[in-house]
Amino acid sequence: MNVTDTNRAQLSGKVLAPLQYSHTAYDIDFFSGKLCCRRLSGKEDILPFLVPASMTELLHTGEVLLRGQIRSYNEYSPEGTHLRLKLFVRQCVGQSVGDCNTVLLEGHICKKPVYRETPFGRQITDLLLAVNRSHGKSDYIPVIVWGKNAQFARELQVGQKIRAEGRFQSRSYEKQLSDGASEQRTAYEVSASTIYLIL
């Protein structure tokens, strides 16, 4: 199976602020940016993306449609290593024609699922999915599952292969710091609307 068949994402939205130089790899300059994606509910997700320099001119039009893969990156800070997600852009299709945020992932459960219920009784299961990439690399992608899917996902075992379909989203949370203070942070994850076990 082609690696692009196991990790596909398509997002439409508005590019925010100027792009910033990120890094150079294999003699290619990459730039980072933020895409504002609207949900059906009207809520907006501010999602990070990474794009090669050759595509940056296509992203100054405001509303765009981007295709690529959800990638994970290690970010280092004095507090330790943090897993960060970004849309790795492979294709800028052009101007957006409506709201679109679709992600398809196939990979293996690499951490025991964590099940919980919200104060309002909503069932949630957190998964960590290892999705193979070319050159022997993998992306480690947090996936959140709701309701009946959460009940199914809580029984999954480490090593099992699944297919998840949903959207790339941002979520704000409050982080308690070691000095007793708290800090508002943003987490990125894939919210899965459907999930299947691959035998």
C-alpha cells in the first residue's frame, strides 16, 4: 500500500498572517503558517501547516484548499519534548470553494487507549496512532473518539491496526505549571467520526 493511502488530509480555510521560515531539508526551504478552518457549528480551528517554498506564492490569496498529510514533530523546550502536529502540504489546489476538513489515517495503536467521561456524560477515548511514512519513519498522531465509537475504541489493544476518518482540530486547555501557576495552551488532534479495525 502506498504511504499516501494511509495518511490523507484535505483542509480549506483562510491563511493567517505571513508565513514564517521553518527549516531546510534536502536543500528545500520549508515555511510554517496557520490556517483558519470553520466547522459546521461555526467554531473555528486555527491549524498549523508546513509548506515548501515552491508553493508559498499560492498561499497569499487568503482562502485556499490544501491537500497533504498530518505529520508529527518533536518540539524541544526546557520542560522537555512535546509532540506537535502539522499539515504537511503536498498540493495547493487553489482557492477554497467551501468548508472542508477531512482526514483519513491507517495505523497501529501504540499506546493503551484512555477512556473517560465528561461532566455531561459524553464518552471519550484517546488513542495514539503510529502511521507509517516513507524512509522507515512514522508519525504519532493523537486521535480522539466519541460516543459508541469511544466504547469500541477503549477495547482496542496495542499493536492492532485501525482506519480512522474525521477532522484535524485544535483544542484549548489549561496546563498547571510546577510553580503553581497555570497557562492556556492549544492541543492538536484528529477527531474521528468513524473507526474500523483492520484484520
